[in-house]
Amino acid sequence: MTKPHKDAKPVLGIVGVGLIGGSIGLAARRSGKFGDLVGAGRNPGKLAKAKSLGCIDEGHGDLGVLARRADVIVFCTPVDQIVAQVISIAGQCKPGTLITDAGSTKALIVAEVEEHLPEHVEFIGSHPLAGSEKTGAEYARSDLFDKRLTIITPTERTPAAVERRAEEFWTSLGSRVARLSPEEHDRALAMTSHLPHLLASALAGILPKELHEFTANGFRDTTRVAAGEPALWAPIFLHNQIELIEAALGLQHRLIEFTEALLAANEPALTRLLADGKKVRDDLGS
Amino acid sequence: MTKPHKDAKPVLGIVGVGLIGGSIGLAARRSGKFGDLVGAGRNPGKLAKAKSLGCIDEGHGDLGVLARRADVIVFCTPVDQIVAQVISIAGQCKPGTLITDAGSTKALIVAEVEEHLPEHVEFIGSHPLAGSEKTGAEYARSDLFDKRLTIITPTERTPAAVERRAEEFWTSLGSRVARLSPEEHDRALAMTSHLPHLLASALAGILPKELHEFTANGFRDTTRVAAGEPALWAPIFLHNQIELIEAALGLQHRLIEFTEALLAANEPALTRLLADGKKVRDDLGS
């Protein structure tokens, strides 16, 4: 038997076993490239559920246990918790441990982690574009990352070998990988994710109760992401404050163009504005 | 054999055999309550396709043929064509013919048709809330209206018997039916359909090409309806000009609240705004 012992494969640590963390566990198991899948989180019930669903092999309330065992660690916790958690456990990690995260913002997280990280561990920011308005390991899927894009965000301080390890990690889960600087990431995501969330939430939030019954698929699609957890999204918005405000101003400018065309009953202008949107939407595919 | 001859059942005329008209045909056939399904439209290719898909039994380029044969006629044409088409054929209709439509706006259509309709036919406005960004009979489905809501818009001039006939018609296609005045309809739909479309289009329209690859499900859901046909939607927006501008101003107000909370880094305020949206969206269901 030449097959290596299970423990020869890298141990994967997953901090936060919700939709993303749970799916990372399932996809890592499917890949066959990891040894034990070690989960950690504050909520024993959620850890037990993730374990029963096969997302992790063991769950710990104590991050230290995970830190001492894992070769690769992914933080799948809310963006406002990642920095403190990474720094709190980095000292206990084995030399050469790769730490990354799945947070929806990158500039602030990467800057603060890089400032405080001890030299014997490696960090690179990541963001798999595979979220959902759903939360919890019960929605985790082994194919959540298949054909999706994960953005990794190296900086001038990131060794090429660390980039490669991160790329191999996400690729092993089924994802494609792109590279952006943390700042480029946040500028892009302000437009592609944070502004849509803000808009969906604004639109849902102003719908009077008596009109609920007159909504159909269009309203439901347009506002779907508004069902996301406010406690997760408020910190994302605040991490990306400036870029998100800028994106919102761009949107407001376009809304004013629509309003002006409407006021003037300018059908060609309205049609052009609608055609602009259709062209982009058709490009994106279903 | 006591079963009535097929011709004893009412002949259904469908003007415009796209997604909605085609689905009306399929649902009417499924109901077993109609005799011949007579389609009409300007495009011979689309009529032939609708016929081959079973949406209609015969297709005519000439609205007059349909007018002379049908007992019930539904106009599924763009909102800026319905009035002229109804008026152009009403004189040729049989006495007691029920005419309705499936247009996304009602006040202007109903007022103009009521002003010009001859006395021997009946008209009531309808709007089945079952549209889609897709167009064409190839997407038609016999169950498109099942459990969906159709709003009928009687006025003080609408006989109760006409309301009942319209309600029976849409119910026979699988739809639930609600009643609103044409003006109430337009105010409601400005908020539940036309504003979401405007927003989706605005958001899609400002996405730079280089960010297309960084979109994921959230952006796609939020902008899905922007793929609708500009030539259909510009007239809808213009029919509902005032109500839509008012809805857009309400949305802009909420966007400013978000922007202020962001600028002030006011996390409780942001969380409240997001929670407002989540509450409504959770209420609507998937």
C-alpha cells in the first residue's frame, strides 16, 4: 500500500462554519486533498450541525486547537471579526501555515493583518464570489465554488509562493481564481456586490405592507439579496465606505438621467437608457 | 352524446402571441373551456411559431378576422398599441364580446378605451402579474398564471357582469384575481414593478465592462429584469410617468439615508436600514 496515511495530507482549519465555511469543508472533502477538516466557531450548536452534515470532522470552540493543528486556515467569519481573530491565533500556528479568509472586503483586512502578522505564518486575502442571501451550514454545498470566481488579493509583501498556494487551494475547491490588489477588489465589489445589496435593501425597505400582494418575480429577483443578514452586511458596507458611497452616487446620477427623460417624456432617451442596461445584462448571461 | 359541439364554447381571440399571449393560449387550451384559439399579430413568423407550439389554432395578420370570430379577446400587445388596436376592431366585434388586455399600465389605456368604445362590446382592463424578462411564444407555458395574481381594473362604468366574466376568464387560466381602480393599479405597479425595472436597468447600465467578470448571483438577481425589451418598457414608463417619478424619488430618499449612515459610519443606523429591507423581503418569500 503506497497510499499516504491520511495525516500526511494538509489539515484544513475552517473558522466559521456557515454557508461559505461549510461549503469549503464539503468541497475540500470532495477534493480528496486534505486530511482532517477542523472547524472552529463560537456556537456549539452550529459546529455540531456542520459536523453532522460532513462539513468538518471536528469542531472546537477554542481557536487555539485549530491554530495548532491546521496547515491551511480559512476565516469565514464576518468581516469585522477577521482581523482580530487572525492576529489572536497567528502566534500559535505552525511555521509556514497559510492563512486566508473569505471576507467580502479586502483593503482594511489585508492592511491590518499584514501589519500585525508574525513572520512564521503567511497571509493572503481571498474572496470567493459565491455568497447567497442564505446563511448557515444547512445550505452548504460541495459544488458551491464550481466555476465561480475567487479573487485573491496579493500585495507587494506577498511572496509568489503564497499566491500559488492560495490559488491551488481555491482551485482544489472547484473555483477559478483571479488576482486584484485589495483596493482594486474593494472598488470592483462596491459596484458588483455592495451597491446591488444596498439598492435591493432600499427598494425592499420602502415597499408599503399593503403592496406586498402586488409584487411578482421582478420585485422578488431585484430585492432577493436584501434577505441577507444585516449584522453581516453593515460591517461590509462600513469597511468599504468610500467606494460604496462613490458607487451609490454614480447610481443616483443615472437615476436622475432616468427621471429627467421621464419628466420630458423623452422616449428615445428612455429607450437608450434601458438599452444600456439590457446590453450589460444580456452580456452577463442568466 | 350530450357533450356540446366544440364550437359551442367561446372562441378566444389573442392579439399578440408572445410570452403572455402564448401562455394565455396554452392555459386556455388546458382549461378546456374555449373553442378555437384565434391569434393575430403583425409578424407571420411569430404567428406560425405560436401555432406550431399549440398556443393558438390559427393565426391572422388581419385583426378583423379575429374580431368577427371571437367571443373573448385579450390584447397582449405593447401598452402604447393597445388603445388604437382595441378601437380599430371594436366596431367589427360581435355584440357582447368581452375585450380585455394584459398591459402593465392601466389608467391611460382604460380611460381612452372607455371614451371610444362602441356600446355593443364590453371592456375591462387586466394585468396578469406574470411577466418575465423573456419575450416570445417559445417561453410560453400553460402554467404561467397558476397561483399568480391578475389585477382587473373596473371603473364606475364597468357592469358587474363584465367584472364577473373577466374574473372567470383569468380564473380559468389558473390565476387568482384582485380588483383595483386603474389609478390604484398604476400607483401600486410603479412601486412593485416599474421602479424595480428602472433600478435594475440603472444598475446594469453603469457597470463598466471590465467589472463584468466580478459579478456573481447577487448582481445577476438584482439586475435580471433589465434584460427586458426597451421597446416594451419605455412606453410602460411613460404611461406611468408621474407615479414612477414619485416612486423613484422615494427610493432616492432612502438611498440618501443609506449614504448618510455610511458617511457617519453609523452602524446602528445602517443595520436598521438593512433590517427594514430584510423584513419586507423575508415577508415576500422566495
